[in-house]
Amino acid sequence: MARYFFDFHDGEMHRDPVGQECEGPDEVRSEAMHALPAIAKEKVPKDGNKQAYTILVRNERNVTVYTATLTFAGIWLGENEPPIEEQAD
């Protein structure tokens, strides 16, 4: 089995220093697909309504072999929109 490193990007790069062994491309893809929402759920933006989360998978030669991106986009609709604060002149 080969070792792959699952780096995470959310505006800042978080490099995986340890990695994990995977049997091949299908397992790499599966691990990325499961890890991405789990990591992103802990990082939902608290001061905005848009954020992209990306996993970049590197092989043992430090070559990126797979990427996956999950995007969060929140939109206020109608009556649920928060009140606009008036600015002081």
C-alpha cells in the first residue's frame, strides 16, 4: 500500500504531516469524500455566508493526485433576512 497525505484548504493551507496508507485510487477518493464534510462541519464560517473547503491529496512523491471541494453558501430569503443596522452619519 502507498501512503497519501490529505491536506485541507479553507483559506489557509493545513498540511497533513502523517498521511495514511491506501490501497489505490478508489480508497483515496473515498477517504477524501468522507473526510471533507467531517472537517468542514467544524469550520462553518461564523462571520460570512460563503466558504470553500478543499482536500488536496498528495502521494509519497509529494505530487497532488486528487482534489475535492465542498462549498458552503448561505442566503437569507425574504422575512428571514436579518435587519439592516443603520449607520451613524
